[in-house]
Amino acid sequence: MVMNKPNYVAPKNLDEALAILGKQTAGVKIIAGGTDLIPRLRARMVAPSLLVDLRLLGLDGIEILGGRIRIGACTTHTGILESDLLAEHCPAIVKAARDVAGPPVRNRGTVGGNLVNASPAADLATPLLVHDAVAVVVKAGAEREVPLAEFFTGPGVTVLAPNELLKEIYVPTLADNTTSTFIKLGKRKAMAIAVVSAAARLTLDDGGKISHARIALGSVAPTPMRAVEAETLLQGKTPSVDLFAEAGHLTRSEVSPISDLRASGGYRKKMVAVLTRRALAAAWQQLGGE
């Protein structure tokens, strides 16, 4: 099958890229790593008239700015894995990047692409959600910050307008006595789309109780999601296996998984409770719990 041959442009700076998007929004596709778009082009699932390549814009890199960690939208999964800064402050994000496909995809696939594709199974979405990530969205002459919890609006759909780009993501640095983790259940250990994924972040106070909790889940709803009711349950409680099991059980009422080729909705509901319990227990263990 012959692949569609769209026009191609590689703007040299962000202003040029935004000007192009402002003039021509219909039929335009953004390309960075291309690990998702190129296979879709070859399968004729999409047929854009113009490809706008972001690789010359310098939208990569990881650094601390204004007390927050900036992750450029064109940062690759390998870039995340090699970041000591993220390993210290966002261990769940590093763990999720390690579980993404294989080295060739990790070397080219980008953070921005993983998020903008808005797959309910996006590996980086759940750890970024538990780290209260904020997406910076830009268009010609304007910039806005969108909490990642509000960024996804449906399967494959985000708040991005046709003339906007995802420029970068910000996450807060970790508070004291805080850690995070990520667990993914797939059909096999490598190159697998998540059947269910769970990320958790815990903060303990000086008395050993949970002062702050975040739980995010993937592949169990139309978008990556926070398990807010389970988070509320944990607040102010003393960590225990029984508490984490109760939180896991509560997540089953918060999710709405579908049945597909990878798993049934019923199986996903059962496993979301298991993965939530395990993620919370793993975070607690990292903080010295038994």
C-alpha cells in the first residue's frame, strides 16, 4: 500500500512553527519522534497535507526553573531515563519511561508525543498525573498552563486547538519524605501496551501518617485518570497493607474500563485494585515501610 506523501516543513524556531500553524490548521500533523505517526501514515489511517517537524526547535531538555522541573515536549524517553534530576524527584516517571517499548522507540519517542496522542494507555501520563504536572500550551502570541488532569478530554483528544503546540511540562520538586512509583500490566514484558497501569505518590508526616497521596490509573477509562476517592481515603491515615487494599478496592468503583483484544473490562476492574495496592505498598516501602 502506497503511503500518502504530504508536504514537509522543518521550522527553525518556535515563532516560525506557530506562524505556520496559525495560517494552515486543516490537514496539518505535527511530527517529533514519529514513532506513532509514521506507522499510521503507512497504514493510511491518517492522510495529512502538511507535516510540521519540531526537531529543530530545541523543545527538549530537563532542568529546574522557578522551583519546578521543566521537561521539554521533545525530550525523548531515553532522555528521561538518563536524567539524574528526574530520578531524584520523579522516580515514577523514570520507571514508566523504562517500560516504554524498546530502545529504538525510547530513543525517538517524545514526552509530548506520548501525551498529545491522548491514549488512555499512555505510559507517561499516569506518573505525570501523580506528580501534579502542568502542560504549557502555546500559540502565536499567547501561552497558557493547563493542569495535566484537565489536558485529556477523550480517547485521542486533548484541549489543544489546531493552532497550538505542547511546548513543555512542569512538575514540582518532591517534598521531604515523599516518593512515587509506577506499575504496568501488559501481555508481555517488552513492547506491550498497558492492560492496566497505576502510579502512586505518597508523602508521610513526622508521625508516619499519610499527609499527601496521589493515585493515577491508565487503560481503565476514556482518558488517563486520577483516583480521587481512593486518594481521599488515604489522607491522614497510618499506612498499612489493609489500608492500601481498601484503597485498591475503592478504585474499582471509580473506573469504567472497556473490553478489547487485550483484556475484558471485568478483568481490568479486578487488576486495577491489585495494581493500586501494589503501587502504594511499593511507595511505602521506599519510604521505609515494611
